[in-house]
Amino acid sequence: FEGGPEPYIEIFEQPRQRGMRFRYKCEGRSAGSIPGEHSTENNKTFPSIQILNYFGKIKIRTTLVTKNEPYKPHPHDLVGKDCRDGYYEAEFGPERRVLSFQNLGIQCVKKKDLKESISLRISKKINPFNVPEEQLHNIDEYDLNVVRLCFQAFLPDEHGNYSIALPPLISNPIYDNRAPNTAELRICRVNKNCGSVKGGDEIFLLCDKVQKDDIEVRFVLDNWEAKGSFSQADVHRQVAIVFRTPPFLRDISEPVTVKMQLRRPSDQEVSEPMDFRYLPDEKDPYGNKAKRQRSTLAWQKLIQDCGSNTMERPKVAPFPVVTPEGKAIKKEPNMFPSTLMMPPGLGALSNTSQLYSSCSQPAPGPGKQDVLSSPFWTLGSHPEPRLSSGQQGGLADGQFYDTDGVHTEELYQSFPFDNILQSYHP
């Protein structure tokens, strides 16, 4: 490297920090592969590095170290192809520009095996940052829920031995998804995703495991932020939260969509947000306005029905009337008898005595009456008015008519208010 820049390691793609579960050896299953941070279902990627300012053969060693400084070798093991004794080591030729680690998994050890695992690291000289050995034996300082990858590169010397070490490089932390205090936060389901602008709506939220003393439900829009209200007792078995929504920052006339997400205060980790809609305040909570509108429409329909029934009444054919001299004359029926179409007290009554001439009880006197006692209601209860036998013999059809010449059945059909009122329910 004389006269040129020094070679160094650069991380091409970081490992995904959350979503991977550390497996115990006793589980008897594969530890899986650490995905890259840009990995998707359709395009899987993996942690990758490249060596800059160098072209040639190289040996790469990858180990696990602690999250915090000093970066001590971690008791957990890397497992997979080209792994032994808890770490990875392989040689690469000059044709490989980007080195990708597709088969690296993390296998966790039990607490009772921590000392044995650290002793193995010391015996294999796995200590990239040369932490003093006495510090390595302090077992209580190891966080078993998080690790980092440490990449080391060794270049060959003039004898072909990989003795020239480049400065080690560490990755972002990788968290065990099984531990609630480090797991990926995720909202699985909510019972409702909208509520009043005043807040106070009760929401049931299902999520992955969380710690009841280290979780918040956060509502965000631009520079505004608020938290849902709940206590530790409202976090059920670490997977469900019952909370009440906070009020929005201002009154609104149209629905406003904000973002709702989980947040862990200890490390500021947040979940993927989901939409929550704030709805305007309901000024008429009992629906009185809607009731008034329905009542108005019902009365309008009633008036229209009354008008249509009157106008659509079938025309009654003219019938003969016999005079005292025995002559038959043709008489047109009165289609709109005022005595039947106008309630007492609302208009003048005409020929009332004729209408009740054949009834057993006297006609009601003028004046304000109850609607149900008016003539057009009581007519159906009186005997039908009949013509004399002589007049009856002169009729062509032998039917019964009232004094205005309207057929009795036609009279009953001409004003169906009783049916209308019985079917009307405001």
C-alpha cells in the first residue's frame, strides 16, 4: 500500500435491527438467516461489506460483540455455513467486490452457560477490540437481548499468511424479537380507527408483546403530538392495550386523518403508523334535526296523497232521476260535495239537512267539533240513504245514491283520511 490510501472495510448493507428471533440450541431448529435492512419478501438481501482501496485475496472474520462500549465478545454464537466455535471465517478471492453473508444466524446461550462461552472466546482469541480479560468475566454486564456484528479483514503478507489486520467495523445493533423490551413494535388490530374531535373514545388495540411500564400510544400530525390515556392495568398480558383517545388540537368541520403508533420511551423505538380519523363534534347528538326533517317529509307526503286521491277518483256516470210527473231526467253527479270535503268549523256547510234527511239522528249543528265526530266520519255508521220505491224502479242500475247523486260506495272512497292517519307513524 506504499504511496496509496490505506484499505478499509465499509458496510454495504446493514443487518435488519428488529424482527429476528434469537434461537436456543435446544430448540432443535435452524437459527435462520440475518436479513439485510432493505430485505423484502420478493427481494431478499443480507448484511454485506466491501473492502475499499484493495484488490486481492482476503480473509473475513465475523463475530458477535456487545451493544455498548467497550465492545466485548458476546456469549451468543453465530451459526451457519463457515461458522465454528461461535464465529464466522472465510477466504475470498479478488473477484468478489461485495461480500454478502447469506447464512448467518444467531443462537443464544443459557445464563448458566455464559461463563463457558466467554472462556471459549478467550481461548480462540476472539477479542476484536482487545478488552482486558478481567472485564470479560463480569457476566452481569452482558445484555442477552441485543448484539452487534463485528467485521474483521485480514490481508496476506509477503509469505501468504493473513497477518495484516484492518481496523474492525461494527454493525448496527440487532435485537431479539422475543424480548418485550427490545422487540419490534407492531400494531396488529384495533376495534375502531375513528373518534370524536373531543377525544375520550375507548379503543382496544392488539399488538406484539410490550412492557406495560415502557409503552405509549402516540397520535401525530405535523407538529402536533398527543398520547392516549391508559394505566399499566390497562395493558393485558403484554399484547392488548385499552386506552382513550386524546382530544384533537382544534375544532374541525371536516374529518381529519392523523397517524397513530406505538412508542417505547426507553429507546424511542416506534411502530409502523396506522391512520386514525378525528370526526367533527356532533351538535345534535339525539338526532332532533333528523326527526324534524322526517316529520316534515311525512306531512308533505300526506298532503300529496290526499290531493292525488281526490283528483284520481273515477268519474261517476250520470243517472236518471224521476220527477213527480213521472218523467225521467238525466242528472250529473256532484264530484266534490262540500259537505264531505270540508270539516265543520273550517268552512260553510251546504245542504246539511238533505245529507241527514234519511238518518235516524239529527244532523250536527255548526260550530267547532272534534274531527272524528264530523259528518264525513259518522256517515259510514248511518243507514245508507235510499230512494222511494217508485224512484227506485225508474233507475236503470237499481243502485243506491246519496242526495247529491254520488254512489254511496264512491262516497266512502272519496275521502280516505282514516286509512291515511292509521298508517302514519311520525
